[in-house]
Amino acid sequence: MSHQIIKPSQEVLDIYDKYAHGLMSRRAFFEKLGAYAVGGLTVAALAESVLPNYALAEQVKPGDERITAMDVPYRSPMGAGDMMGYLVTPTATSSTNKKPGVVVIHENRGLNPYIRDVARRVAVAGYIAFAPDALYPLGGYPGNDDDGRTMQRERDRDDMVEDFAAAVSFLQEHEACTGNVGCVGFCFGGSVSNRLAAKIPTLKAAVPFYGGGVAAEDVPGIEAPLLIHLGGLDERVNAGWPAYEAALKANGKDYEMHMYDGANHGFHNDTTPRYDAEAAELAWSRTLAFFEKHLK
């Protein structure tokens, strides 16, 4: 499902990962790519090959008759006022036909079209999906990931966790929700999913995709079962897994981890060249089965 004519090498993908996670400046990113711009290939074309193509982010179209989708405000203790989230409900959901809820937590760049599409996929599967935009206090997702990453670094991570925790409360209290609420998150959202599990004892399930775990001293607070997805090539995130797993085991926590061999960080994101269709589809089927078990 790759959109670019150029197929970037693993080395180029690794460089992009460092840039995308703030470990390399934009200038250094382009300088590093220069070593791989050979045979008539320009640095600009190489950079373009690793960027997302959000025209692909419509596995479920916004107007799909199976769902109702809208941006709605909600309250957070950290905001100067309202926060905003993308609320997607299965058609015919009501106070007399209630559904479980899932908070969908974005990567480190705000509520982009890919995450909106994931929320719609969740709703089609029978859940009320709610995908907050942590950039809302700064004006919201700016329309491109580069600016989104820059904006998100301006926010305090702990404050954003509070915003997502407030989103869990919003769903739990929603008149059309059964009160059973889980979360799924990607990259930054994966780490937030782990943190919400440690923070909210009433959370029913958490599914972190390639996100960092919580500190060992916070693990005892985890009540929700965890379904953890990691990419085999994601050395940066995977380096923290042994310590996290040891703490989960030591505290008798309910978790399962799946390592997807040959998959990069971001393998679920079908708008980028890191997408791995086989790994993504397997991880998603496992995720829906997990929610079916713990939320319905």
C-alpha cells in the first residue's frame, strides 16, 4: 500500500525515524539523506518518499453509512477551556442501544487523517471511538506532520496524558456508552496507553502499538489487561521492553506481547513506507479480538 515510486532503504527509514522522533534536526535529516541520493535521485525526492500520503488514509470513508462522525468538545483539567476530539459512533447507537468505548491516541504529531481513519475503523467494529487532538490548545493539527511534531513538542507530556485521561472519563460518562472503555495508541499514543493503564484503575483494556512502557514503580497501578504490539526492527522502543516486561511479571500483571519480525516502528500506519500490511492486519485482528473479550 506504498504510495511512492521510490522504495526507501532500511537505512533511510532509520534516519527518518530519528528525525520523526526529535532525535535529529531537519537540517541534519536532509544532510544524512544526501549520502543516499545517488544515481540521479535528489534529496528532496528521497525525503518525499518517507513522508505520509494521507490520501491513502480512508479504509473507512468519513461519510460511511455505518457510522456517524463529528468533532466534539470535552473538558480537561489541563486545558484553558475545552479540548476537542473526533467522536465516531456506530449508526443507531443511543442511550437505549449502548456501545463500549475506545479512546484512540495519536502519534507525536496531532490528530492527522490516519488516526481519524483508525477511529472510524474502531467504530465500524462496534465501539464508540473517541480520538482527541492534543494540539487543540495550540490551534489543532496544522495539516502536516512536520509542523504537527514541532507543535506537540511545545506541550508538556504530563499535561497531554491528563487530556487523554479526561477523554476516557468523557467516554465512560457518555450517555450512549456502556461505561466499558479501553484505549489504543500508536507511537507517542502507545506510551500514553501504557500510562493510562497505570493511571486509571477503571480502564478495561489498553493496546499500545510500539510505545514505551511506564516506570517500574508505576506498574503496580496497572489494572487493565495489556495487548502490546512491537515491530522487530524498532530497536529504539524495543530497548525498553525487557525492563518493562520484568516489572509486569514481577507484579503479576495481565499482558501479552507480540513482536512482528521484520516490521518497523509505525508498521500499522498505512500512509507511510514503514507500513507492513501483513503485520498491521494481524495486529489489528488481535486488537479487535482483545476488545471483544474485555469491553463487550
